[in-house]
Amino acid sequence: MAEEIVLVISTVPRDASKRIASALVGERLVACVNAAAVTSRFFWKGECCTEEEDLLIMKTRKDLARKVIARLQTIHPYDVPEILVLPVLAGHEPYLEWVRGETIP
């Protein structure tokens, strides 16, 4: 069922992107991580900031969301990392089955 799968999205400094992706895939908390270069603009501590970052799109199961968030909090270099969990409303069932099979039970 597609509702068992969620997307976890996190923006990370480019130098940390590969390390974070490798850790989460290697620990089988996520099945796949896609990285795309982005320019982020945001306010932090009263200042407008611009950072070159990677947007990581991670596929996993809904029941692993808390574990993924907890792990990201320990390995992400930011004090307040962007971590969002989004439901997958529909998808290609063979792909969703693959995601389920590649993450820890």
C-alpha cells in the first residue's frame, strides 16, 4: 500500500550530502536518496542568508519516519535541519514494493 511509504526531505550543505545519504542507505533506514543542487534563502538568527545546498529526497516506509528523523538529527550539521515527512498518495506499485523490501523490517 502506498500509504506505507513516505518521503523525507532534508536540505544539507553540499559537503555533508554524500555522508548523510550513505549513512541512511547503509543503515537501511531509507531505500534511496536523490540529491539535487539548490540555492536556499532563509532568515537565520535575524539575518537573511543564502546557501548552496543539496536537497535530499529520501524514500522509506512510514513506520521508519521517527528513526530516520532521529538519525538525521545526530548526523546533520545544522542546529535546526529541515526535515519534512510527506505522504505518498499513489505510486508505481513495483517501486513501492522495492522501497519496502530495501528498508529494515
